[in-house]
Amino acid sequence: MSQDELFSLLSNPRRRFILQYLNRNREGIRLQALATEVAAWENETDPDDLTDKQEKRLYVSLHQTHIPKLEEAGIVEYDGDSGEIRLTDRGTDVNRYLDADAPGGEEPRQWGRYYLLIALFGVVVFGLVTLGDGSVGQTGVIVIGVAWALLVALALYQYVGTERGGN
């Protein structure tokens, strides 16, 4: 699939939600149930609180537009007889392009926690080495150097990930 085709498919929030939902629920779902989930998400309500009109509008939209586009791209398999929709392997590959902050997306990494843990580790090691015999020996310098090198490597990893649009 070309980049333009992929971006066109992912340009619609309903299709992104469908893909995120199917990525979380690998066993598949019936079209009617999926329409209910999408309608609840769009109306920011519980599925039980939806009106028949809200569900019907989404069902028609999914059946006539969104599912056929995803099926044509080879991202989902749709069985018209049973109404069952499943994600294909290609659909699983598309998941990496979905917004992690969208509903049901993965939680962003907590980089501050990683930095804090490594910094605390460095402080503890430095404290143990210096309090042990009053001087920092060669081993202590190496351990502290490794801890700080790890902190620098983590900072670089985070910087590169942020620059590329990662978490």
C-alpha cells in the first residue's frame, strides 16, 4: 500500500477508531456491535445510553463506506453473511501509524520516571562508594560512569524518539 493510500485510510477518525478497536480485540466483532462501540465513542457516552438513531446512522456508515474501504485495502476481513469483522496481518502492521494518545491507544512512556530512577541509582551508588572508605576507588568511578552513561544514552534515545514523532 502506498503512503498516500495509507494516509487516506487513516485520515478518517472512524476508521482509526475501528482499527484501534480491532487491534485491542483480535478475535473480531460483528458489524452491529462495532457500530455500537463507534457510536458510543463519537457521542462520548455509554453504549447502553445510545439512541436507535445514533446506532443506525453509524451502522449504515460503517457498512456502506468504512468497512468496504478497509476491506479493499486488505486491512480487515468482513464476512457479509455472519457480519463478522476481523483484522488481517496487514491491519496489525498499520497499528504502528495510529495515534497512541487516541482512545484505547497505548500509554505514553513516562520518561521522567526513567530519568529519576537512573539518577537515584547514581546517587545511591555514589553514596555507597564514598561512604564506604572515604574515597572513590577505580571501581566506584567505573560504576558511577556507567550509571551516568546510561542516563545520557536514555536521554539521547528519548530525544531521537521525540524528534521522529515517537513517545
